[in-house]
Amino acid sequence: MTTGWVLADPPAVAALTPYDLRCEQLTDPLGIGTARPRLSWRLASPVRGDRQEAFRVRVERDGVQVWDSGWRPGDPTSVDHGGAPLTSLTDYAWHVEVRDVAGAETSASARFATGIFHPEEWQARWIEHDYDTEPPFEPPVDRVEPRSERSSTLAAPRYLRRSFELPAPVVRARVYATAHGLYQLNANGRRVGTDELTPGWTDYRYRVAYQAYDVTDLLHEGENVLGAVLAEGWWSGYVGWDTRSQAHHYGKKPQLLAQLVVDHPDGSRTVIGTDASWQERTGPLRFADLLMGESYDARLELGDWSSPGYELGKGWAPAGETGADVSTVVAASTDPVRVTEDLPAVSVDRRGEGRYVVDLGQNIAGRIRLRVRAAAAGDRIRLRHAEMLEADGELYTANLRTADATDYFVSAGTGEEIFEPSFTLHGFRYVEIDGYPGELTAEDVTGRVLHSDTPVAGRFECSDPGVNRLLSNIRWGQRGNFVSVPTDCPQRDERLGWTADAQIFLPTAAYQADVQTFFANWLEDLAVAQTPDGAVPDVIPHLITGRHGTPAWSDAATIVPWTLYRSYGDERVLRQAWSSMRSWVDFVHQANPDLIWRNRTGGHYGDWLQVDVITDRDVLATAYFARSAELTAAAAQVLGLRDEAAAYGELHDRIAAAFVAEFVDAEGKVRGDTQTGYLLPLAFGLLPEDLEQEAVKHLVADLERRGRSLTTGFAGVALLCPILARYGQLELAYDLLHDDRYPSWGYSIRHGATTIWERWDGWTEEQGFGPVAMNSFNHYSLGSVGAWLYSDVAGIDQTPSSVAFRELVIRPRPGGRLDWARAAYDTPSGRVSTRWAIAAGQLSLDVEVPPGTTATVHVPTSDPASVRESDRPVGEQEGLEVVGPADGVLVCRIPSGRYTFTARS
């Protein structure tokens, strides 16, 4: 039973200790694709002021050292392998030693393995179902398959197997596999790995990732069998909403590529690859599609089809070879999709004979595991999925559009059976189970939560249950929509990687999970989708929409890599994205030489799903133009490109001046007079200092005119609370956070939301459900306020010049209804945490700062002289530097360690 998405605590240590060792940001990976990987670690120490004075990294192969960095001074927590290039298909061990300020040394170790570096090392060939050699096949039982108009086009998934002899015992065995489509592997009758929906979604025209699996314990001398099930997936199944071209985006039928490499005690090696010697046929899976669902007929099960000794019967035929082109095959570089949690049903409502509506209590992306008892052979059970219920208690499915989101199970009548789909994904809280024999109980139904298994990085909690529910909804929205790519919704016929949604939510996502490899992987697809003139499509991987160059959407080309760099400190993401960043800004500049972005604006959605206002689109576009120019200049500076940094910096300054001249009057009013219209120039630093407070006054006036209600859409919502807090309007920001009137985050929570809704009016008391054409109840964009909960409410942030949180700013902002708040976040250096509480006029603030970093702490107090740390005046504590009181806080600088501040509130 999986237990959920929780933040693991660092080890309890007695001295400076490295932990959480990673290779290419992955834990003990089995198939990295680079010969010079980056090795990294975090640090923990109970000692105040502790830091890493020096480090040493060693890499070994079979106990023989292949690289020794030697002792190096300094406190970096990563290093690139600096020895001879590593070799393919090889296991390595690596060790990091660290020396602390007292000269004591500690160490930790981890492992990694390389994948297939060179195309000629692939001996496998792509295989698929060969329709030309398909034998006539009559199923052993009668059946009438339940198919909709759309699922009627789906071919049955293929079952493939290869029996082979191993001449000697097994020392090491790895499988390297991928597919055009989706695959699951078996070896000698057992499932290989825990990955789901492999190989994931990339732009298959340019690259398809392979996964590596250790099968050493599954194989033995003598006969063995490697098997696979192959389904449509993103390759040839349904994706998106355009019914004119809703499937076959990359190909018309799935293909498999797999290579098993077995090492024996005498040093010999056996290699088994996919080729025409593999046998294949259909089986109990009648169709499987990510949008439409899955149908499984247990009467057609094949027995131990992937085990030794299995006799091939009628229906098995040789697979067809389609060539050996591996030019697009690359090693997987990010965490796969997995089942991360099981949710028991919370209620079962009988709606008729054999028909039930089951509530999981939580909107998820995933599937159902159903226990079937006492069914007769041929009994058909239908599972329909939905996020919401109609007023009469039936499923609300209008918002699915053309997605069937329906699974079928046909019983073999063999007693207790378990049905769980393998190659589909649904966004749902409720499931209608129709045709169930006997009495369905809650114990018979389990929700299985699927998403990219990005490591959890943060947690937040406070005294207000409503805010905790909001943060929970944000986290569930992230989980439900980070499925191989950052999608917009997991339920309807879309599930696309919309670029604005991704860049707006990324700061929140990065506080909650380590999304470095997840987004770096996605940026590779952005780069290949960019047009020769620099325009970026609205969705990545690119398909469905032909729109390119949309303000705030295409600006993901600059915002995402810069945000990743700031969060994780890996300059490689800027190096890899530099061409895209520069080309994107040049594209906008060339089309708009007067620096007001009016031309070539793509879809130009503006402040998407704003409420009852329209933010001037030229204002929004030009603000983003300035922001992208600024970030491109900053990236150039990091990369040492001084001329480019100066050129794009100067371009940014000219755009800012043009923005003010065109859109801002002498009283600081921005054209359109909307909340987002003020938030963008304030957040992006486009206004002269003397106009900033005037613009804030207009922003506040708009909020007050509306009864302290927001109007912001996608582009403005992430900025609203941070900007108000920055400019002295903290209580107004808290009022918005706590608000439960329409439109607000609290309104959806008051009406039962367990994820973030796509639109503020997804459901209202007056109108009921919102427009069915676009009404997801699991969509993270409006949850981008989550970053503010970490950075301002809990107070975990970094200085403007800092990267990877090396220079922390601890500035909690108590307010609203909160009596306390706490948060923890795993930076690349280690754990930072805060907890503040106010009781009886006293404030307490607990702070944990990881080794090698420093923090500027702002203790909120009405009496700076009352501030003490560990019951002593702060000025008497060694290592603490008191900077001075400012704006109702006492500011001090501290080195790493744990601290407890108290003060009058």
C-alpha cells in the first residue's frame, strides 16, 4: 500500500554529513545518457555555523577507482565527473567525502549505471504487429465489445514474447526498453519495474526516451522469457480535442524496442533484442487509450504467457520488423510516472440494480482497482469517471467533451478477480460502477494515484484549515497534472502542455517538488518546437494548436529556464536554453521595432479567465516582452556573454521606457485600470520609483471598489498577494487569501473542491456548472498563489542575487486569521525550515538554515529591543549580526544552524 506524497526528513546526524546523493539529479539511476554526469549531495549538521570546507568525490567501477577529484576547497554540493569519459552499460559506485570547519570528515556513497551511449550498441530492432502475416483467429468465447464511436477505431494492444536460453548463471541483467506507444515489461512471469505509462510523452519526431531496468533477480540459467504488452498511448492514440485529427499524431500503430544485456561469471555477455523472432498476438486487453479508457475481457487471458515452458497456441505469430533506426532514441532523464498513493473509497451509493456511484473523497489523476466477487463468466462491468456530481447524484460528464473516460471489465467467472487498467488515465473523484454482481462495498474500490514521481521538496501548514485545504488542493492539482509533461487538465480531451500554465505555476511547483529534471526534459521539446524565426507554440510537445508566439505563453522560453536556474543553481539549463531564449526575444523585437508588442501575438489570450474585466492586451504583451528581454540579459550574464547581456539589458530598458510612455499616465494609472494591468509592471519592475506607489493605490482602489474581490486570471493571479504584501498591503492580501465569496479560492473550497478549478466560475450557486466547453475541476494555474504561502506566509525565500537558495531571506509575514505557520523546503544545499507562532502578545520564530548557506532573518515585532534568540538578546549571540530594525522587524544575519527567536508581537 502506497502512503502518499510526503516530505522525508533528513537523517539525524552528529556532524556535517552528506545525504541524498544523486547522479544527474536522479537517485541511483540505471541508465544515464551522459559520459560526464553531474554528481550532487545535500548536507545536514547540528552545529551552528557549520559548512563544508572541502570535499572529495571518487568514482569506482568494480572496485577500481576511475576518477578522484582530490580534496577541493569550498562548499559546492555538486561536481561534474572529471575523469575519462564513462563507458556504456556499466555500473559505477561513487563516494563523496566532506570536511567541516573543525577538520572532521564524513562520507556517503551511492550508485549509478550508464545506458547505451552509441547507436551501434543497439542490437534490437523495432517490432510491431504484422498485419500481412496475421493468422485467422476466432476468440474462444462469444463477445460483443462495448465500444463508442471513438474507441471503435482502437486496435487491441499486442502481447509480445521471446523465449531464450542463458548458457550460464546471471551476474547482472539489464533491460533497455522504449516504445512508440506505451509498454509494460514482464520477465519470467513477473512485472518488471514499477514505472507507468512508459516511455512517457516527448515529441517523438525528435526523441523518444528509453528506460533501464534491473532484472538480475528475475533471470536464471536455462530457459527464460521476456514479454511486453504494447498499447497506443500518445503515439497513435487520442490526444487533444480536434476531432479532425484527434489521434495518429506520430504514427498509426505502436512499436517496441527492447534490449536485454546479461553478464555471466566468466565475463561473457548475452544480448537479446527485439526482432522478428519475437511472437505476438492479442489477448484480454481489447482496447486501451489514455482518453477513451480501457476494456479487459478476462475470458481471453493467456495464462502464463511470459513464463518459461509456455506452449504457444493458435493466434501467436512472428512480429514484424520495421527497422533499426535509433537516431531519436535517448536515455530517460527524469523521474517516470508511478502509482504514488492508494485511496480507499469513502462512500458507495447504490443507484439501481448492480449500479453504484463511488466517491474517493479526492479528485485525482489515476485509475480504479476493483475487486470483483462472485461474477459469472461474461458478466460485464462498466466504470465511468467524473470529477463532479449533478444535483441528482449522477455523474457530471459534460466537461469531458469527447473523452469517454470509461473502462470495461468482463469476468472470467473464476471467483474473486481484480481489475485494474494499465494504459489509461482518468481525472476523477467519482466513479460509476454499473453491472456489478452482488453488493459492492467501499473495500472493493481503491483509487490509484498516478503522476510523475518527482521527489517531494516542501511542506506547508498553518493554523487556518481553509488555507491548509487550499495548499492541499494546489498539491493535488500539481500531482494530477504533472503526468510526463505539465498538462492543463487530466480529465477531458485535452491534457496538453500549455506553456503559460507551466511558467506561471513553476515557482509554486518548485517549492513543493524537485521539478528540475521534469521541466528540463520539457524544455527540450520546447526547443525543437520553436520555429526557425523564433516563435514558440502554445503547447509543448507541439501538436493540435497551430498558434505560435502568444504573449505570456511563449514567454515560457525565457521564464522557465531562468526560474529553474534560480531554484536549483544549475547553469546548464541556461546554456541549453540560451538559443531559445535569444531567438524568442528577437522574434518579438523584429515584429515590433517600436517596442510595443502589437504584432505577431499568436493566440493572444490576454489574462486568461479573468473575471468581469479585460486587461489591455498590449499592456500584458509589452510587459512580458520586457520581462523576457530582462531574463535573457540575465542569462547571458551568467553564461559570460557580456555583449549579449549588455544588448538585451539595454533592450529591456528601452521597452520599459516605451511601456511607461505608452500605457502609464502621470498619476500612475495603467491603461485599462485592471488589477493585472497594475500587477505586471509592478512585478516586472517597469515603473519609475515615483510611480510605483501611485500604481499600488490604483490597484488597491480597484480591489476596494469590488468589495476586496479579485479579478485576476492566469497571468495576474500569482502576482496578486506578493505585490500587495511587498507594497505594504499585507492585510488586504490576507483578506483575499481567506475570502470565500465568489470569486476566490475559498469559494471553491466552501463548495467541496479538493483540487484547484480551471475557472473561478467552474460552479456557482447562481449558475451551476460553468461552460462545458472548458470547465476542468483539476487545473493548477489559479493555484499559483502557493509560492506566496512558502515565501511570505512561512517566510522562505532568497535574495534577488542568490541562486539555489544559498543566500536565504527568512521573512515570515504573520497576518490574517493565522496564529501560526510552518514550512520546510529542501534546497540543493539541504533543509531550510521555519515555524512562527503568536500567542498572548508574544511571537516565536524557529529557523533552520542548511550548512553552507546564510540567512537574513526578519523577525516581525512591534518592539525590536524585545527580540531574543535562545533566551539571550540577539546582540549577545555569537555569529548573529544585527543589521537593525526596519519596517516593524528586527533584521539579523545568521549562519547555518537552528535558531529560536522570541519577541513581542
